[in-house]
Amino acid sequence: MASPPERRVPRKEVATAVQLDVRPSLLLLRGFVHRCPACGGRHVFRRWFQMEERCPTCTFLFERVEGHWIGSLGLNTTVVFGVMLVVLMAGTLAFYPDPPFGALLIAEVAIAAVGPLLFFPSSRMMWTALDLLMRPLGPGEIDPRFVKVDPERDRMGRSE
């Protein structure tokens, strides 16, 4: 008689912030300052618009799924539009009842033209940080030395 098939226990998901033992705000801050959100490593950009495929420090693969960077485009657009709204509102309120529409138009066009270019590296890394917060790290995605809490590794000594 054949033995029954071994039952697989699903992998318990642990949030990335717990796995890496960092606050979610620190992941986002690391991304904002163009560092690897997972380890804080530097030199993730070769040039302003050219990223490394993996973090040189922790080997984290930045593009976790195909099309990953579409989210950074949305984040970049949202932040630049937000800045444009704040400038428009502040300029209008500061000079109420007669705001300088010509100067505001020039400021808005300048922000629309330069803003996405300046915010590009931050949006790429912040989107990666948001992705890490939404989807926990999987096995082998990062150098194990950087993982403080690993459900697979930490359950090995326990009986189930």
C-alpha cells in the first residue's frame, strides 16, 4: 500500500518591515534619498536615469515583477501634480484678490517640465519600497544576512 502524499504547509507570510526589522517609514525614506529600500545601500543608480538591476549591497532584485516600474510612473505623476497644486494654491492665496497669472503659469509649466525629471530616481526607489510593504520578500530575493525574521529559517528548530 502506498503511503499517503505528504501534506504541504503553506508558507507563512511575514511583512517585509518585520523581516528586515525596520520601520515602514524608513523603507520609504531610504527610497526617497535614492538608496536601496531593503538595506539602505548606496550606488543603486549608475546615472540619473539608469539603475542597477540588483542592489550592490544586499543583491535585492529591484524589478520584482514584469512591469514593476509602471507604479513609479504613477507615483511620479501624482507627486508632481501635487506640487503643482500646492504652488498654484499658495500663489493664488498669497496674492489674493489679484494673483499674477502669468508668473503662476510660468511656474506651473516649469514644474511640469522639470519636476518629473528631478523626482525620477526617488519615485523609482519609493515605488520599490511601497512594493516591499505590499508584497513580502520571498525566499532567495535578498541576501539572507539582511533578513532578521525568516518564517522558513526560524521554524526549522520547532516541531509542527
